[in-house]
Amino acid sequence: MLPPPGSCSADVPDETGRYGKFGGRYVPETLVYALDQLAAEYEAACGDATFRGELDGLLQNYVGRPSPLFFARRLTAHCGGAEIWLKREDLNHTGAHKINNTLGQALLTKRMGKKRVIAETGAGQHGVATATACAHFGLQCVVYMGEEDIRRQAPNVFSMKLLGAEVRGVTSGSRTLRDAINEAMRDWMSSVETTHYILGSVVGPHPFPKIVRDFQAVIGRETIQQSHAQFQGLPNTVVACVGGGSNAAGMFYPLVGHHEVELIGVEAGGRSSSPGDHASPLTYGSPGILHGSFSYVMQDEDGQTSPVHSMSAGLDYPGVGPEHSYWKSTGRVNYTCCSDEEALAAFDVLASCEGILPALESSHAVAHAMAWARERSSDQRIVVCLSGRGDKDASEIARLKRG
Amino acid sequence: MPFVTAGDPDLEFTSAVIEELVARGASMCEVGIPYSDPIADGQVIQESYTRALSRGIKVSDILQTLGQLAPRINGPLVTMVSHAIIYRHGMERYADALQDKGIAGMIVPDLPVDESDGLAAVCKTRDLSLIQLVTPTTSRDRALKIADTSSGFLYYVSVAGITGERSVVPQELQERVGWLREQTSLPVCIGFGISQPEHVRVLCQVADGLIVGSAIVRRMADAATDSRDQALRQVGDYLSSLLAVMDAR
């Protein structure tokens, strides 16, 4: 039975960082001090008009916001159904939505009087966005990145170095995003007094999922305004890809109270639905603890994190933000997944129909939107959060196509 | 008090090491349950966990082995275990299993006091210890709260950082631990970074116990290349060298 509409609150998390039963703070005692400090600083910053003004100014003049809401006319014709609109986060400075969060957190770093920043990155987009914000504010920057991701996202590694960041390769575990988060947390354990950890997604211990969501919520707020301006209403459906889930959380959060809008999150279906072949904890996983938070996760019966796979480095993660688990449990957002193959096909179609190279991550959302649009009539509209651009993926796509 | 990783390279060796350490005079033993994402651990313990897990070790096998060992040794065993593992097993089921195997309690390094009420209650009804951690970044008020909900002993983490051998122990450590001991009736033991006789000489006067982890795990790892008897003797001799410093006081 579906929960009643309205059982999903936008007034989350509570003060302990809970989204319903999800979220919380499962971290070593050493980090509690830094998390308390961050929560207090964030609260103070929220009430500070100067902080808000400085961030808004940067989003407008440095990032280039608002990002356009674009009607994909030829893609719509290609699918032959509902109108497909693209929220163009790929046009932001540094090429993805990640910069919305890193500028906000870099400003918080400055407020806390810290001079050093660490970050993890999967696809490298968050690493580049962090390195960029640190260069802008004159902060020292160290980015942890799995060796496997360093291989498949080489252009971003190069950019980070050019921006003055130190990229530290992570060779433990699966050598991907999950291990990069472990390593960043370990660094933070020893450096909490002087260092801020700019976490890149709506995952991790409280208050990170809330802070990242709030900084990304500009995506959803703009989408609401632009929809009213361009088609005098709200779309029927909004779709976003979900790895850790930051672009989706930023897009969905302002829309949670608009019950008439269907929200769909698309996870990485990878090669198949067999364990280890995908990265879809909301679709195939169960609630458990990973990286300081209680949320859906891919684990074995002992609580050990399971291997996951996605061709897209940004979605190749065994966990997901706790608010997504909450939205799933309340039925407010529907979660599905899309295979590597479907995402690659969508990449090609968007490239040839619209002249836009989407990131492999965002291609998952495009694939689902195309399938959705085909089944609907032309008076319906779907908005896709096009979270990033695909330039970084060009060589990896060439490699995948060679098979 | 030594820390050993369970199942590195196998449970038979883990058992032998614990027996050896207790025979050499360890007062109790902390057994690390390997976890895939141990964020509080440095390279030595991380790698030992990875080695154990790559051999497919299961929590049930570890507890089985500890259950056979517990009655044979003269000193309690406690498990160091991630809450990810406890949650997946179920807090009550995990606690029941410990009790059933004669294990004295648990240290859960990723369960801060704000989240530990449920597990503390489960432990209390079973007479299991829930050993909680206090660190240099813990405020005094918070340390008192942690002391209140902890049982067995209090684990004082010597540095803001991860596990691993360090050459020097922080200056303020003695004063901080001294203060904490005045506030609680629980024994206070210090861990993280302790590996050298000099550390023991300085710290054994201020603490009720000292925990040595990475330095032992590193020597245990030699069992993969050297002969087991030799690794066993090395670990034992190392512990004896630390205990000799304490006895000399």
C-alpha cells in the first residue's frame, strides 16, 4: 500500500539529522566535534544576509546561473511523445551541478577560519569544482580519488592539478568513490582542527546531507520559476540520475510539496541486475550503515559493503543519500534504474539530436526521460536534470564503444 | 591489552596468537572484526581487514572460534566491531551471540554516544560491556556523558586521528587522562599510536590499561611470509618487552 500523500515532509532532517528513520551520524567520536562545529556554522550562515548575498553573487556571476531550462525540440520529435525539457546544469562553470555546493562549502570554510580543504571525487566533477572554489578563495586543496577513477576520468585529474589541487590516488578496496570517501574521512580524523571536508554528495553523517541538498536546491527553485515563465505551469514529471544523489536532491527538494509533480530518480543499472553488476541500492539494496549514515546500501549479510559497477564513475557508489531513502519509504519519489547500454544509447541520441554531450551520469536520466516521453501524449512535459557535460567522458566512451 | 585482527591470515592463527598473548600476561584481548570500510583505521589494520575479508571470513566463524577460545584463557575478550556489521546482524542477535560465546563486550568505533542508547540498553540487559571512546576533540561535558553510558572501561583515544604506530605521544595526554580518571569509577585505558616501550613507561602511570594494536597486527602479518611459530614468538616477545617496562615501575 502506498503511504498517503503528504506523509513526506520537507521539514527534514530533525536536529539529530534524521529523515524519518534514515540518516543520523555513525562516525568515530573524533569527528563529532567537527560535525557539530559545521552544523552550528551552517545555521549561523543561513541567518546571515551577507553570506547569502555573497553566495548568490557568485552563483550569478561566477557560475553563470540561472542555468537555462531548454526545450529539446528535436529530441522530443525523435521520441514522438511528451515534451522533453533539459535543466542545463552542464552549462555551469566547471561543467556540472557540483560547483553549487563547493562554493557554498568553501564560503563556510572561510567562516570557520579553516585554511585547508579536502574532498573525495568519483567522476572528478566534484574534485574539479572543489579545486576551483579553493583557487577562488585561496584555500589549500587535497582531492582523494580512486585509482580506477583516475584512469577513466583523466581529463578531470589534469584540470584539478592545473587548478592547484593535489590529487591523491586511493589504492585501497575497489579504488573508486567509496574508497576515496574512506580516505578523505581518515585524513579528516587527523586534521579536523584546521581542515574542512567538502563532501560532494548528499551522503555521509549529519549535517552533510542537509547542507549539500540546500546548496543544490537552487536547481529545483530555478526549475519551478522557469517552468512557470516558459510553459505557465509545472512539468508532469521530473527525472534525475542518482548516485549519492546530490543533483536529484537539489532538483527534487523544492518540488516535494508540489504533489502533482511526479519525481523519478534513476540509478545505475550497470550490466545486469545481478549483485556486483550494478550500483542501484534503492532498487536492489536494503537499509544499512555506510559512511556515517543509515540509508539504503549494497551490503552482504554480514554488513560488508558489496562491490558495485557502473560505467559512470559518478554513479559507481554502493550507497545513497538518506533523504532519498526517506523519499522512497514515503513513496514521494519513484526510483528505477537504467543500464550502461541504455545510457550510452541516450548519450548518442542527445548528441546527434541536440548537439549536447551529456555526462554519462546524466545520460541515465536522459534514457529514462526518453522512454517516459514515448509513452505519453504531446500535452505532457518532462524535465530532465542534465547534471553535467560529457566532455570528460569522451575518451572513456570511445574505449567502451571499441568494446 | 593487545588488539588482534580476526582471521589474518586465518582463525587458527588468531586463536594461537590470543592464547600466546594471554599466556605472556595480557590482561584482556581486543579482537577486531574485519570490516570493508574502516574509517578510523590506519593502513596496517585496514590491510589486515582486507586480507581477512578477501579470504571470505564471516562474523559467525569468528564468534565460533572466540567461543571455543574464551573458556581456555585467563582474561576477557572484547570485539572491536563496526556498527554497520552489528546493525546488519541485528543488535539483539549480535549481543546474544557474544553472550552465548562468553565474550565480555564490544567496542563500536563508529557509534558515538548520541546514537548508542539502543545498543547500550541491549548490552545492559545481557551484562555485556559497551566500551565507549573519548578523544582529544571531546569536550569535558561530553566526556562525562560518555563515561555515564560506557561500561567495562573507557577507551581514551590518544590523538585526533586514525590507528597506527606513532613515535611520540601528545604532551597533553597525561593531563587529559588524569582529569577523566577523577570523573569516573570506570578504568580508563589509552589506545591509538602506542607501540614503543617509552610510550608504555610514560603512560602506564596515568592509565589503568594500554591498548596496542597496529604494532601487533603488523607482526602478525609476518605469519603470511615467515613461519607461524616464528611470528607467534615475535608477537609474544614484543608484548613481553612492553610488559617488562610496566613491571619495572
